[in-house]
Amino acid sequence: MAEQETQRQQQSMEGRGQTSKVLAVVTLLPVGGGLLGLSGVTLAVTVLGLALAAPLFLLCSPVLVPALVVISLAVAGFLASGAMGLTGLSSLSWILDKVRRGSVPEQMEHPKRLMAEAAGQAGQRVRETGQSVQSGR
């Protein structure tokens, strides 16, 4: 008797498994078909739009592409120039602030000395050039 009952339970579970599979297929088939149809419509509209716009792109591309390249390069150049100028100004401002306060780090002592020497040498050259110009008269 227990064997018959376990067989009935197994058969009913197999029937339920098949029923759930059938319900899943019946439910998912229209959803999958609808999504497949929508993707086909999207593809068709995309191809149609490209076919209609391609002649316009071909007619305008000799003008638009070089203009776009020139404009983008000009904008990139202006942005790079501005960024470099801003970086240079902020660096000079920082150095001048450190020099004015007298709190020059040890790392800045060597460049400070080199700049003083270069300024002295430039002054000496200016004096020599001025003397040679005056003596040449």
C-alpha cells in the first residue's frame, strides 16, 4: 500500500512538472515572440534611416568632416594653452609667495642661487655689450 502511494505521488509530481513546463512555454512564447518582433522593427527602422541619411552624409562630408576636425583641434589647442598658462601662473605665484615670506624650502635654495647667478651674468653681458657699442663709436 505504501508502495502504491509513493508511485501515485511520483506520478502526480511528474504531471505537475510537465504542467509547469507547458505553462512556462505558453507564457514565454508570446513574450519572446513580441520582443523578437520589436527587435526586427527596430533593425528595419535603423536600416531605413541609414539608407535615407546616407546621401546627405555623403554630400555634406567633404565640408563637415574637415570643418569638424579643424574646430576640434582649435578648441583642444585653446584648452591646452589655457591649462598650461594657468599652471605656469600658479607655479610662479607659489614661488613668489614663498620668496616674499622668506620661507624658502631647502630644495629651493639651489635654484634660487642659480637664478641669482644667471641674473648676474646677464647683467654683466649687458654691461659688456653696452661698453662695446659705446667704444665702437
